[in-house]
Amino acid sequence: MKRFLRYINPLDHLGDTQYSFIFPLVTNVTLCILSEIFAYGIAKNPMIVGVYIIFLNVAFIIYFTFRDGVVGGFVTTIITVLYYFYIIQTRHYKGQELSSGIETTFFLTIIYLLLASIIGWLKQTIDRLIEREANEKKHLETIIQQLPVGILITDEKAKLTRRNKQADAILGIKIPIGFSFGKDTLIEEKIDAKPILPTKAPLLKALHTGKPVIGKEYTYTRNDKKILALRVSSAPIHNKKKKIIAAVSIITDITHQKELERQKDDFLSLASHELKTPLTSLKMFIDLQKNQLKKKEINKLTYYNQRIADQTDKLKELVNDLLSVSRIQTGKLKFNNESFDITDVIVDTVEGLQATAANHTIQIIDKKKYIVKGDKYRIYQVLVNLISNAIKYSPNGKKIVVRTEKIKQNLVISVQDFGIGISKEQQGKIFNKLYQVSDSTERTFPGLGLGLYISKEIIVRHKGKIWVESRKDKGSTFFFTLPLSK
Ligand code: ADP
């Protein structure tokens, strides 16, 4: 019945003129036949319907013009005119009650043209209104689809009416339209026997209380087993009479953000630990020094003095690294641009570090003078990072080799050790901020995972390159290039 009513609704077919002549034709012919049956068969008076059917047809002209456009109205007019001639022929009118066939045809054609233009204008206006509404709907749909967050919209009974692609992508499921958040369960929700659809609770709460639910955070296990951190906000939508007519849920994937927060927390605890270690040693050696001062044992005093100096250097390096990272991040790391002999810097660095590395011999191959352009102090920082890493990560290796080699307009500087090495898989990651290679065994080497990141930033700013060649358990060679001064 509903379908039938929809079918005969004149506005429901606006603009759809594909079969516009069939329905008016069939309806009009049926109507004419029925009226003939009634006039001749039932009422037994051929005069009884006569011209009244023509007025009914005028109503039909209006209806079909609305329903099926101009074609529908035209079909109805033709049938009406034909039927009128048929009546004149069969009923043998003498012309008293009716005007002649030609006048009537003329009269009906004028009516048709008048009606068709009024209705055509009306139809155009309505078409335009409908088109505008459709455009607005499309516009809204485009916005919803392109928002960078997942969106689910339900009706007032929590039945899904609309969702965007981001919602599908984040949740990893296409929740079917019509799905009731209050009653239905998705098969996917049964994973591990716990509900996994995070939007459900905030949506239902928003509908139930009529108040928005803001920024609820959930851990969500997607079908592909990926664990996501999601932030969900839901809000009821009210109409002008303050009645709830819908609800919307906005889903944001905050997995990356949460991971950064976790890294920051890890970094803070690691940094405090790293700063505490040399401080504790410092305190210990100062106490020991005090005791030795009382006993006046000069030999031991010199030894403790050296340890205090070493630990102070370590602290200085750590604080320097922390400062450099924050400056890199805020773009405030300043660079001097001077010409200097890199071999001098290498020799100074090696001498300084050799003093603290009693178990290693640091060898320099090629002590020729090479003038490069850049920031002397920053390059020194890179060399300290690479050589102290070489010492740190070769606990059993005795030798470290520092080489310089001129290739075209560049100088390639390398630091080679014979230590623990780095697997192929890790080699691409060690230049990332805070990255440290961790084996299944507990990490035994101190550090913050910043040295190589800072070194890379410094070398890139000097228009150079930095890379590593390494084999697990055989040792590593770190290379970097600097443009030679002309
Ligand atoms: P860290 O303070 O941890 O040494 P770096 O940024 O200097 O930080 O180095 C990042 C990671 O790269 C280190 O944690 C270590 O796992 C690895 N690495 C660096 N240099 C070497 C090396 N010479 N041999 C082996 N592994 C190294």
C-alpha cells in the first residue's frame, strides 16, 4: 500500500519522465472505457457521463504534468480530445449543450498550454529547490567523508544511518547501516569474548542523557590484531523543539600520539637514570677524596681527581646532548661557518678520549692537513659521539681506527671498531631519535639514544652524509662526509 501511495504521489516522480506516457495513457483509456461501461451498461443512459469526464481529464492533465512532466500532460490532453470527438460521434450531439469539436479542441489546447506553462514553472521551481537540497546534502556528505576523523551517525534509536571511510579504516569493520548500537552485536565484537566497539558506550550515553560525552580513551583491538588507542567523543543532535533526533560519534586514532607520550616518559626515566649514575660516582669519589685528604695519601688523591674529572665530562656530554636535541627540535641549533683543519680536530678528540679509554688503542690513519668548511665545535661533537660509541660498543675489542680519505670534492671520515656490531635490520634505525638496539637480553650499555641522531642532524646541516657498515659480532664502521674547502 505504501509503495502504491508513493507511486501515485505526483511529487515523488518529478523529473522522472522515462516512461511518462505509459501511465497517463493506460489510466486515461481505462477511465474512458469505465465511463462507457457505466453509461451504456449500468446506467443505461449514454448521456450520463458525457462531458463531465472531460473535466475529470483536465484534473488528470494537471496531475500527470506534475507527475510525469510535459509528456504526461500532453498524452492526457490528446486522449481527452479524442474521447470528446468519440462522444460527439456516438451520442450524435446536435450542438445545443456543447460547442463544436474544433472550438472544444482549441479551448482544450489553450487550457493545456496554460496549465503546462504554469505547472512547468512550478515544476522548475520545485526541481531547483530539490536540486539545491540535494547539493547541500552532497556537500555535507563530501565534508563528512573527507574529515580526517572517523564519524558515525545514528538516529535517535541508536541505529546507524551514516558513517565515513575513516571510521571504517580505523575500526577495521564496515558497520552495516541500520545496525543498532543498543541491541545488535557484530560478529567481530566477540573477539576474546569482550566487546571491542569503543563507540557504543559514549553513543548510548549521549542519547540516554542528552549530553555530549567528550574525549573518552579506549584501547581497541582491531580484526588484524593491531592494538590502537582511540579517543571517542559523542554528542546528541537536537531539533528546534529540543527533541533528540540523532547522535554523532567522532573517533580519532591517537595511537601515534600515545606512543610519543610513552617514548617521552621512557626518555625521562632513562635520562634521570643516566644523569644519576655519574652524579653518584662523583659523590663517592669526593667522599673518598675527603678521607684520603685526612690521611694525606697523595697518590690516591690524584687517581680520585682523575675519576672526578671523567665523571664531570660524562655529565657535561649528557647535558650537551640534551641541549642539542632541544635546539634541533626548535630549529635553534646555531652553526658557525669557518674553514678549519679537520685533522687537528681529529687528533685533539682522539687524544682526549684515549686518556679515558685505557683498554683501547685509537689509531689515526692519514694525518694530512684537510681544510673543511663548517662548525668546528659541532664536528668535534660528531667525532666524540662516534669514537666514544666505538669504545663503548667494543668491550672486548682493543683497536679503534679513525681514517680520512679524499674522494672528489669531499672528505670521508670513518671510525672503525671491532665490537658487537649491528644487524642489517637495525642499521637503518639507529640514526632515529631515542633509538637504541635492544637485544632479548637486558641492555648493558648506558646511553640515551641521542648521539647518532644529533650527529646525523649536524652532518646533514653541513651538506654531508652519514652511514654505517657493520656485521653482527664483527664490528662497525661509521662514515661521514664533509665538503672540502676550495
Ligand atoms: P646511545 O646513547 O644509546 O649510544 P646513539 O644514538 O649514539 O645512542 O646510538 C644509538 C644506538 O646505536 C646505540 O644504542 C647502539 O645500540 C647502536 N650503536 C651505536 N654505535 C654503535 C657501535 N659502534 N657498535 C654497535 N652499536 C652501536
